[in-house]
Amino acid sequence: MTSASVNFQQQGVAAQNVIHLTGPRTAFPGSGGVYFAVDSVANNAVTLRMLGQQLGIGQPPVSTAGVSGVTFTVATFANLIDVASYELKIRFGIDDANFFRSTVYIYNGVEDKYRCLQDAVVFNVIMNAYQSDARSEKGDWAMKLKNYTRKYESALSRVEVQWGSIGDAQESTDLFSANVCR
């Protein structure tokens, strides 16, 4: 997607951001629009891909003839990701100032264990996003907040951070050996 008026790179759009295309209605019918992942950015152009898919998989957002006057939004959760990552680093003793406790020293060979740490970050971000937007304890937002809070707590209980190139450089860190933080 190209834009004559928006320099995506200068606006901070980056790979892995999500773009929401909502107009024109003839190209994106319905009330919700369509979501795509940003694959790459170059000044006034972004390359889009289907969410959760590699580039080139699935149908393009619009016909090959193209569409003009596209209305879109690029939302970022960068601040929430930073807060969630910091909270989990404190909780599990991950310290980038100490190589042997740094993020690069985390063993990620057992994908399920490493994925639990990633899930905890993702669910924390979503939980905090719903928490900041929930207007009351009733309704759809409150239900989603409760759902993602449960998912976060479940992922947190499964996290086991293993250290070193094969995961046995030092004792692993889990919820029971982690730091207590608020």
C-alpha cells in the first residue's frame, strides 16, 4: 500500500504492526473493516500480509487493480509491550545488564516453555489494554478483561525461564522462585 501524503516510516510504522483498513466501503464492506499485519515499511509504502501468515499467503487486501482513498489506522501497543516486558523481567530475574541473566541468555530450545513467556507478555498487554478502556465492571469490555486476566495468570503459572545454550546453565526461574512484584 502506498500513500502520497503519509510517510509510514517517519510516523513510526514498523514490521509486525497491525493496520486496520476501513474505507472506502466499496472495497472494505461491513462495519469492522479488515486487519492486516505490516510486513515491511519503506517511506511512503507498506507491504501487508495476512495476520499470522507469511508474506504471499492468502488473498491480497483488494483486487490487483488497486483502490484509492483508503482509510486506515495503525495502532501500536509499544508502550504496553514495554511495561509488560519490564514487569516480567523483574518477576523472573531477567537482567540485560548481567549477561548470564539477560534476554539473549534465555534458552528457547523447548518451544513450549519459551512460548509461555511470550504468551504472558501478550496476555498482559491485552489485559492492560482492556483494563484502561473498560468503563464499568459490566459489559463486553469487562468480560474480555476477565477472560484475558485468566489467560495471563494461566500463562504466568506455566512460565519456566531456562538459562544457557542448552537450558541447564543455572537453576531455572518459575513463578515459585521468581521475585514478588506489584
